[in-house]
Amino acid sequence: MGRIFEKRKHKMFARYDKMAKGFTRAGKEIAIAVKLGGPDVNGNARLRIAVQNAKGINMPKDRIDAAIKRASSKDEKGLEEVVYEGKGPFGIGILIECATDNPTRTVANVRMHFNRNGGELGKTGSLDYLFERKGVFTIKNENINMEELEFELIDFGAEEIESDENEVIVYTAFTDFGAMQKALEAKGLNIVSSELERIPTSTVELSDEQMAEVMNLVEKLEEDDDVQKVYHNIK
């Protein structure tokens, strides 16, 4: 009975830890958006998206409001967006998006994670060819007519649309992100998240053992407080 309880407790703590990290990252997205375009959600498209994404992971409204207020303060230190690139074990390409108030600390930490886990930090731009930036929109599938939706969204840059009984995912080119966001909002659809993601242009297949080794590095990077997202080109 004791072992079962410990297992459940461990899972519960892991879930709360993941949720806390998600809220922290959402808060940073909000802070960057406020610094760039002000605290008015209606007049700041990036902030509107950041708030929408925060709600998508069930971040409480009072925490969202507090993040906006904190970022609006003149005493709050600004965050900088930084992207790092490197090679993991077996030549896997890894790209890391960070939000930091101290790039010197962040690059040192990222380099440490690579060095300790069989990888190597690369030069900026060295892996650009491996990833393509895409707009990825997740919408709640609330009795959506897929044929009608696909027809309407093509004009706003929809390149691919996937769906199941719960969600619809729309992919666009990077340059069409803003137009698609406006189109979905105008249609009154329930948008769960709007993200600019980096999709690998080619992938590498690994064995289970090799995969575990690379994912150990990915997990260490994701645990870093300054890291927002980690991308790789594993198949």
C-alpha cells in the first residue's frame, strides 16, 4: 500500500511541477508581449495570443492579470528572446528558444547541458536549414464543418489542416501567422493556442536506446528556467 501511495504522490508532484513550469513560461510570453506592445490586450495582438495560450493551459485569470501588471511596471527588468542551436548525440539537431534577463547566464547553462549530455553548442544560424517556422493553431472542434472551414481558411494561408473529434490543427507559413490569427478570431472559433513552431525539414530515425540518450539532453534543457521551447529533428 505504501509503494502505491508513493507512486501516486510522485505522479502528482510531477504533474504540478509541469504545470508550474508551464505557467512560468506563459508568464514570460506575456511579459515580453507587454514590453513590446503595451498592456492593452485589444490593441496588442501578441499579448492577446500570449493570454490566449495561457488560458489554454488553465493558467488562472488572477495570475495572468498579475503577469501583465508586473510587466507594465517600470521597475520590472525586461526579458530578451534568444535562440541557441546545437548538435545532440548521434548528430541530432536541437534548437532552443529562451526568454532571459541575463543572456550570459543562459548561454552558459545551455552549453553546460550540451557538454554534460553528449552534445555540442553550435553557432547561430548553423541549423537554420533543418527547421522551418510555421504557424500552428489549435482550435476546439465544436461541431465544426471541416469542408467549409478548409475552404474558407485557404484564402488566409492554411497549408494543412488536421482534425479529430476534440481538436482542429491549422498550419500556415510564418508570414501568414497574423492573417490566420485574425481570420480565426473573426470567425469566433474557440482557439486553444496560437504558436510559431519550428518544424524539421528532415528527420533522423534512432533506436530506442539512442532516442533515450538524446531525450535525456532535451529534458535537461527543458528543465532550465530560461528555456521556453526545445525542438529536435528526431523522427
